[in-house]
Amino acid sequence: MVSVVKMKSFVPAASLAWLLMLGFRADALTTSAISSRRAPVSSFSPGRRLQASSWSSSSSSSSRRRRAVSVAPRASLAAGFPGFLPAALTTQAGAGFGINTALGLAGAFTGAYSKMLTPSGLLHAWALGVILWSSFGWRGWSLCVVYLLAGSRVTKVKMADKVALGIGEGRGGKRGPENVWGSAATGALCALAALRWPQHAALMNLGYVASIATKLSDTFASEIGKAYGYNCFLITSLKPVPRGTEGAVSVEGTLAGVGGSLIIAAYGALVGLIGRDCRSLALVAAAAFVGTTAESYIGAIAQDKVKLLTNEVVNFLNTLIGGAFAIGVAVSGVW
């Protein structure tokens, strides 16, 4: 029994490490393949305008050798694909497909993800992972993994007590397809937009990080509030309400939500999706706060009255507001 448990833990971990190495290599090939076509897009930092760098040809022999090396992968990797497909898509998307497929199969075989995802949730997480890696590479993909791990962990805090009160997450906190897309549909849209309009990739990076930060903030606020929020108030009237009431807020939950958003913001800055400065971190945290506050208002005012406003739809609106707020503020230059 011990050896089986160790194998179930080892196979996905070993697969992840090996496939991430392949992913890094694929990202390197992608970068070199597109370097002769356009300038790289830096991470977005508030208060600084994005500027496209211009590439000048060098007369040195070393520069010519570098260009020859960079063009070769593009030609070989793009072989067999229509000419209009960008090299980044043909390489990074292929890496994303292979890595997510291998990890999904390893997880299905070992049951390593059974505590976090339902079988159909794993399938939809695979599709999401392919989209994210195709656009953001390992950086954006791993950001979503951080969200999944942290969100799954906090959902299980005092789970027995929450279930006894009738306010615990269904399926023991396992994520199904509706949870996957309710949490990350906005992020997937940012990823697709970055592929379609690469000149705005830095803004899409910001929107993506802000949307995931908003969702983790909401998860932390909700789960910690239900577990430890002994003084809960309806956000629209500030009247005391029981824990788990739609639209309820608490000091404990609010502080936990801020902490959750900072986890994602810090990781996004660490891997270079957003700027490594306090203003970028603060913008993401502010966007998450705005999104979660709007979600609380929607829950208090309309969720019980409008059938279409399921938890998953409200979660999508939550992340959409957070991502749109961050992008809007960055574009306006007011931050």
C-alpha cells in the first residue's frame, strides 16, 4: 500500500518536472523563432507606456550566426502548418498540448488530482491548460496551478464545520467543469486575445493576473469568512446575517481575500507576467478588491432573484470585473 501511494505521488511530480523542462525548451525555441519578426513584449507596469523596440541589423559575424540559428527553428517548426499561422502558435501551442495531455493522463492514471478535480473537471482543466500555455507559456500556466492549489487548500479549511452548517462546497471542494470555467474563463479570453493581438500582450498579461487574483481573493474571502467570520454583515445594508449568506462580508474574510490576491500578484511579478514593483502589485490587489466587492453586491441584490445568475456565472462576472478594472486603469494612466 505504501509503495502504491508513493507511486501515485511520484508519477505526476516526475512527469511535471520533466515536461516543464520540455516546456522551457519550447518557450526558448519560440522566443528565438519570433525574434527576427517582432520585438518581445515586456511585462506591463503602471505609469509606463509600452514601447515597441526596433531591431537593427548587425554587421558582425556573431550577429549573423544568431539570426541564422533563430530562423532555422521557425522554418522547421512551422513546416506543415499554413503560412499565416504565427511561429509562436505552432511551437508553444504544441508544447502546451503535449504537456497538458501527459499530465492529464498521468493524473487520471494515478488519481493524483482526485481530491481537487472531478474526472470531467480534469478534462476541462486540460483544455484550459492548453489555452494558457499556448499564449502565456509556463508562466501563465503555472499561475493557474498556484490558484488551483491554494484555492483547493483553503476550501478544505474547517470543511466538516461548514458542511454541518450547510455552507460547505459541494463534492468536498472538488472542482468540476463549471468551476473551471467560472474561475478562469476571463483568463482564457485574455490568453486568446494575446494570441490574436500580440501588440497588446502585456495588457492581456495584466488582465489575466488580475482575473486570477480576483478569483483567489473571492475564494479566500468566502472560505475563511465561512470558517472564522463570526460577525458577518450584508454588504448592501450592513445588517448582521448568518455565515454563508449571499452578499455577506466579514473582517476575517476581507483580510483573507486581500492576502489571496497578493499571493497571485506576487507570483505573477516573480515570473515576469507583471512588473516587479509595488504599483503593479497594488493595482492587481485593488482590481481583486473591486471585483470581489462587486461580486458581493451582485450576490446580495440579484443572485437569488435571477435564475441565470448561478455561482459560476457570478464568478465569471467577478473575474471579468477584476481583469477589466486592471486593464482600464493601466490604459488610462491614472494609477
